[in-house]
Amino acid sequence: MLRRSLAISLVFAAALVAAAPAAATRYVVGSPGSGDPFFPLAGNGGYNVRHYSLDVEYEPDSDLLTGKTVLVARATENLRRFNLDLREFLTVSSVRVNGRRASYSQHSGQELSIDPRPKLKRGRLFVVSVEYSGTAEPVVDPDGSIEGWVPTEDGAFVVNEPQGSPGWYAVNDTPRDKATYDIEVTVPAGRVAISNGILLSRRERGGKTTWHWVERYPMAPYLATATNGVFETRFRRLESGLPEYNAVDPTTRVNAESPSNPALAWERLEPQPEIVDFFSDLYGRYPFESVGGIVDWAPNVGYSLESQTKANYWRIVGPSTVVHEIAHQWFGNAVTLAYWPDIWLNEGFATWSEWIYDERHGGPTAQETFDELYAIPEDSEEGQDLWFPAPAALPGPEALFHTPVYDRGAMTLQALRQKVGDAVFFELLRDWYRKNRYRNVTTADFIALAERESGQQLDAFFDAWLYQPGRPESW
Ligand SMILES: [Zn+2]
């Protein structure tokens, strides 16, 4: 009885569906941004990228960059138009969607608008191919620093945090759209190109060398690299089985006044396997399938970056910078901020990682480092730099890499360690990593987890450390 009536109503329902007139699908224009408060045009709406295949050729003598980006994405809306990010100094010559030519326009400095024919249905996978070329030039940030494809004496230093990626490939440039990558870089024969993940092949043809790398773990666009030039390389498999790829520019140095010293650069990279083991024990297993470092000489860049699996060093850095960039593989690269104003989630964690590394290697304890910083008065010049602005209340993108994001961010973690005790604190860091690996996070997520695991109400604590300007006096 029950079954029969169900069968009847199903037939009836099916008849209704068949009889309904086909509703006209509404197609929309995907958003030109992805809602980041600091970079409103970075990233786009209407789709998620699953995989990028980048094919980039570079002529260092003329700075000519010729590229093709092929990406596979899934539409999250019915789209009659969608955007990619690509800087205007790279001129697009062809766009295809699912193999068919599509009309397009470049505008607003970094937007490439594409009209696919036929239009794209929500939920469907589609393939976009973009060909472009131009003279490579760096992207300049609100704080005046440069990034993207930065020409050097013999190649290019390629780093993208926070918005350099569209300076060398067509991309959905939001950290929330992680994807896997194939990256092929063609350079003059004899030059080296290092990218993310593992090296698949190296081909020589017509006086050029093509390096093909593949990153099979999810990667935020800003963590891609393709640094190239004259390099000494050492590729090997570590005892743990992890491939390690290192590259040192023979002209690299500590600063402009010191002589080239590749031997010192190699010495700096030597502890990498031990650092990987140390943080694997502390935070959980290493998140990726290769590791390495690129020591270039890029004096106009002035900072190093934790590019996924291959940190980029702009010069011969001190040992703590190598510790910092490797710690970022856990915090920053595997567990990634969702929005740029939450940058302390990357930098505070990497800086505190330096402190705990020192503590466990015969150096000052993290608490001693905290105490030394805490002693800096608010009204001193150094104190103005350390205590303002609060790390999770940055006034704008020009403050992204200011001192509080690093030092006050790390102090927040050390103060939390004091407050909840070592057992809860170290379990919290492991859980933060385990739950959020390959995903994106916000400050609110961290506060919620800290409260849950400690059983404490921590609003006032985090308010004092993360949101209020000036030195916290009680917490
Ligand atoms: Zn960092």
C-alpha cells in the first residue's frame, strides 16, 4: 500500500517535471574580484581552478616573456563572462575556452575578461587557454616593494606575495583558489629554471632548455615560482625519501659590499633536512613531496619568500631565515590565510617557529625572546614600530609586512602558550595544522579552536594581542 502510493506519486511528479516549460537559464558576469579588502581586483568570481599548466619562455637579454596558461576550472555560476588576472604589460594574442576561440579584453591594469561561446553552465568543468607575451617587469606593491617576474643579471627572481602572479601567468589570483600545477620554463641552454614540486624532465632543443616541474599538492597562486638564471644545482633524495632540490647563484653574496660566496650559500642550505624533521615532529608530517632552496642574487628585491617547496632567497641570508621559510611550508603554504589582512597567521607562526627552533637548539628560549621584545617601551622609536598597528587590525596593504605582523604575531602565540600551558598549546598547533592542511583559514578560526581546546574564554586575550594598538598591559 505504502509502496504503491509512493510509486503513483513518483509517476505523477515525473509527469509534472516533463510538462514544465524549460526555464530560461540566466547567465551572469563573474565578479572581477574575490572580495579581498586589500586587493579588490585580485582573484575573480564564478569558478574554481583545479589545475594550471604553465608554459613560459624567457629571453633574459631582451626580457621578452612569452607564455601560455592552460587551466581547468569548474564553473560555480552560469557564466556569460568571467575574468582572469593578467597584468596589462603582457599582451594577450589568443584565448580559447573548451577549444573554441573566445573574445576577450584586457582592462583595469590586471583584468582579462573572457566571453566564452557557448556560455558556461554551473557545475561544469571547462578548459581555458591564454597565449600572451610582453617585456617582463616587476609588479610594484603598495609598500613600494617589487615582485612577480623580476629580471636579474642572468635570469629572473620569481616571487609573488601578495600579487605578483598575474605578472607572469593568467590566474585566479586569490589564495582561496588553490590548484595543482605543471610548470614548464624555457630558458637559454645551460641556464637553470627551478619551480615548485618535483622535476619531471629537462629537454635541450634549438639552443634552449625546458625545465618541466609538477606540483601535485594544492598551491595558492602566490606560492608559484620559476626563478631562473645561472645556478649551481644539487638535487638528491634525503634519507626520509623526500627529494631535495637546491640551487645557488655563483655570484650570490651577503650584501653588495661583500664578495660572491657560493660556498657560504651552500652552508646555509645544509640544515634543511634537519629543519624539516624538527618541524615534522613538532607540527605533523611535512605537507609536500619535495623541499629545497634557491639562493639568488637579487639586490633590488630585498626579501626572501617561502614559495611552495622551494624557498627563494634574494641573497645569502642568516640561518634563522632558512628556518622561517621552511616553517612556512606548514603555516602559510599548507595552512593558508583566506584574506590578506590575516597575514599574521602566516608570519606570526613562521616567526614563532624560529623562536621554538632556537629554544630546542641551545639558543634563547621563546619566552626569553618574548621578554626581550616586551621590554621595548611603547614610546620609543623601536616600540612605535613593534606595537603599532595591531597585527590583525592593519590599516591597509602597505602594512602587510610591517614588524607587528611578525614579532607581535609571534608574541601572541608565545603569550597564548603561557596562558594555556605547553600541553594544550602544542596540541593546538598540531590540530590547527591537521584540520586545515591544504585549506584556508581566518583569525576567527584560530580563536575558535584555541578556545575549544583550552576550554578558556579568550576574547579579551586575543583582543589585547591582535586587535588593540599599543603594548598589551594585561591579558
Ligand atoms: Zn615569512
